[in-house]
Amino acid sequence: MHFALFGGASAPRGPDATESARGLFDFTQLCIEAEALGYHASFVTEHHFTGLGQVSDTLTLLAYVAAHTRRLRLGTAVMVLPWRNPVLLAEQAAMVDLLSGGRLDLGVGKGYRHSEFAGFDIPAAEAEARFGEGIEVLIRAFTSDQRFSHSGRYWRFGEIVVEPPPHQRPHPPIWLAAGSAASAADCARRGCNLLLNQFASPEEIGRLIALYRTELEAAGHAWGPMRVGVARNLFVADDAAETARAIERQAADHTRIERISVGAESRGAHILAYQRAGGGREAHALIGTADEIVGKLDELRSHGVEYVLLNARSELATVRRFATEVMPRFASAPHG
């Protein structure tokens, strides 16, 4: 199995610029150590207008991380297309891919937080259509060596050629966040890699992976287990009491995220789809002793998972413990 970090840095507003920047530098140091410990990648989340200091400009942060690492792949999880100019995104992503020597994994999605759609003054009902047009333009911008024009419902471009080109050809791997059979099938037909959320059960994940593989191969694309990344919350505990405290802390975090996400137009995806799941948000997290976490990973692996993205809340101690106590037990060749 392969393991990556998943999450983000914190850069809260305040009178002290040094304090605002501290979380960015701490996150970079975390990535440097993760690379040394054998993690495959670091996927960074993007959010806006939270008041919590969540990072909004992931590509700039990843460019900085790229300058301080050599092998670690650099992922976005995810950049929301409905409120982003796809041509500007292609230019910015290509720059990071070049500077990193071809280490960018570009995760994109449709968005789900009411506060973000409202803040950008974009109706959540338009998310699907904006995403569909945006990803088509994005891929064309990456791959076209000739000038092209586009006249769509939301975007118009005239006789453009995007520079620079990315290092990875035809473009950096594009990862799509999916939480349903329909979105997983759409991801496969587009030939994109699949990001599955941290709340779904192993059985549900297994069904989505099987569907994704079938649709991927039917569309003429090559299957590989590293084309699917499954996110999971992580904490390595010493005993049952510490496990219980970690679960309570995670539940409180999720409640806080839910509070700033929900609204009349919120899309039923990600955390919001599990808000009334009777503990479902915490049930499948990798929280427990090292042996308990190994058991949960074995179960995921039995359902076809070979790539796990770990949200360790940027806690270096947890990242280290997982690398030393759990990762060596999954160093064998992948299944399937």
C-alpha cells in the first residue's frame, strides 16, 4: 500500500503576520519529514471564507513545498472549478508542475459548502454545469499546442494558447472527488483518477472502485490501483481512553465544519451527506492503536484499496507514529 498526507495548513487573519505565516511554514516542515518517512504525496485542501484560517491558495503553497522536497508528490484536494477560471488554473497548475519536476496531482471538484457558493455569489444549482464546462476547457488548455477558442455558457476565450505547458504530458493526473456511483462513473469516462471521501464504509468504497474500474476500462483507459485514493482521518492512540478522546475531538471538528458549510443551497456531498448518519462520520476513521489501525487498513485492502490519504490534522507525532508503527506492515507488493 501507499500512503499520503491529506489536509491543509492554517493561516488565520490577525495583527501578527509572523503568526499568520507560522502554519504555512510548519506545514512545509511536515511535508519535508513526510517525504523522509516514506509518504508518497501530500494532498492539500482548499477552502474559503471560513474564519478558521483554512488555506485558500493551494497551488502557491505547493510551489513552496516543491522547492523544499524532491520526491513527494503534490496534490490538490480539491480545487473547485465552478468558481475558478479554467484557463488561469491550467496556467498556474502547469507552472507548479514544471517547477516540481512533474510532481503535481491536480484534484478538482464541484464544491459543497454553502458559505463558499454564497461568498462567490454563484448559485449552487449551477455547480454541475459549471464543473462540466470548466473541466473540458481545463483539459483542452493543457493539451492544445495550437491556439483555440471557446464559447460556452460560462466561459469564453478567443484564440488562446496556454503557456507554459506542464511537465507531465498530456497533463498532470487529474483527480475527481466522487461520492456516488454516478460521479464515479463520470470520473472513469473522463479518464480521471478517483478520490473517495473519508466517511464511506469499506463496503461502499469497494462497490465504487469496482464500478470505476469497469467504466474506466470500458472507456479505453488503463486500470491501476493507484488511480484511486481513499481519504481517512487518522490518529494513532496508546489505549482505548486516548482513542475515545480522539474520536470526540474529530466529532467536534466535523460539527464545526458542518456548521459553516450548511445552508439552503448546500449540496448533499462529502461531510453533509453523513451529518445524520448516526456516528457514520467517525465510524470508519483510522483512529485507534496501531494494531487496530492495521486491522482497518486490512479491511480496506480487501475491498481493493491500495492508496490511502491520511488526515492527521497536521500533527507531526501522528505522522511519525503511523510511519514507524503501521506503514512497515504494508510494504509488500499491492494486491490485484
